[in-house]
Amino acid sequence: MKLRGRFRLKTRVLIVLMVLFGALGDVLLGKGMRQTGGVALTSLRGIFDGLDLGFHNHLVWMGILSLIVFFVCYLLLLSWADYSFVTPTSAASYAVVTILGWMVLGETVPSGRWLGVLVICFGVFLVGRTPSRTDTETE
Amino acid sequence: MRVWLLLAVVVLGGTAGEIAVTRAMKQIGEVHHFHPRALLGVLGRAFRVKWMWLGLGLLAMGFFSLLTLLSWENVSFVVPLTALSYVVGALMAKLFLGEEVDQIRWMGVLLVVLGVVLVYVG
């Protein structure tokens, strides 16, 4: 079995872009949807009305665009890197969302959540220490 | 009971969808050129692979199941449980994609799950 363990520059760059745009998308969508007053999940009508309001909000559109960039980066990474490498690494976006919420939105972050962020970062660090591709070459 | 069933659909269906998408991307091969036109070509090729459509279908099913679950239960209950997807994903990647998940990667995956639980419970 051929092992390819080089953590190449394009892998690093795309992981950083994936994490940043994933986090940005979540924050923008969350902020935009809250501006619209939330979606009532009690009926199909409530869901469609809420989504319709969301689609008239520019933050929601910026969030959707960010998530499209996130998804393209994710797909490109999966063309050469392991799924079991890329997906846990993308969890770093939880840390970025927490830090963005604290720094940009001035949210209060409880100590338990900071501990979670530290544990995620350590987990991502460990996954990043493993080869980015371990399956047999299929190209 | 219906909560646990739907949770299984979110975790197993969503992860199976990602595995199918990964299979599609591995099938088209490593991307070397990042010019916008080249990227559009890559996406065009990816969407002609049947695994991609199967994956997107399963991801959509997982996503709408998650939305329904969130309408029944609190985020602080749902998200930590859906973090199990990282463990299921590593297992499926080993079984269906032939990836080698060594001890260090397992430790990393388990720490990520623990961290997500702490973020939402904390």
C-alpha cells in the first residue's frame, strides 16, 4: 500500500479556507436569520415563511456564499486527502465561531465552552499529525 | 423512540452521504489546478459521477432530519449527539474507503467529539 504523508501547502491553505469560510457562513447565517425573527418549525408554512424572510436578508446571502466556498474547498480537499483526515479537521470551525462570537459580536463565552475549544484544537492538532492520505491510490 | 430513530438517520445517513461524496471526488482524481475555469470543470466532472448524486441525496436527507430534530429538542442536546458522526465517519472511511485510521487519528477524532460536547454543554 502506497502511503502519502506529505502535508502539502495546498492542503494547509484549503483547510484554513474551509475552516474560516465554514465558521463565517455559520455566524452570518445565524445573525441574518435572527434579524428576521427566526423560523417557526411548527408547520411547513412557518418554515417557508421564515426561509422567505431569510432570503431577503443580505447577511443570509453572504452566509450562503461563504458556505458555498466552504463546500467547494471541502470537495477539493477530498479529491486527494482522507475523509477521516478532512472532516475532524473541519471541526476547528467550532473554535473559530466561538472566537469570532467573543471578539466580533462581544458574546460572553462560559469557561466550559473555552475548555471545549481547547480540546477540539488539540484533537485537530493530533489529526493534523497523521498522513493526509492513507488509502491506496485510485488515480 | 422517534428522536433516537431520527438521530440515527442524521448520523448514519449524513455520514454515508459524505462517504459517497468522498468516493466521487476520489474517482475524479486529485485537483492540481485552481484557476476558476479549471475548478468549474472539476465540479462539472464531479456532478457526472453517480456517487456524488447519491451522496448529495443522503446529505439532504440528513440535513432535513436534523432540522426536524432541532424542532423537537434543544440544540445543546442534538449537536453533542450528532458529533458522533466523527466516530462513525472514521469507521466508515476505514471500511468503505480503505483509509488507515491509526491510534493518533482515533485519539484526535475522540478529542474533537469530546470538545464539541463541551462547547455545547458548556
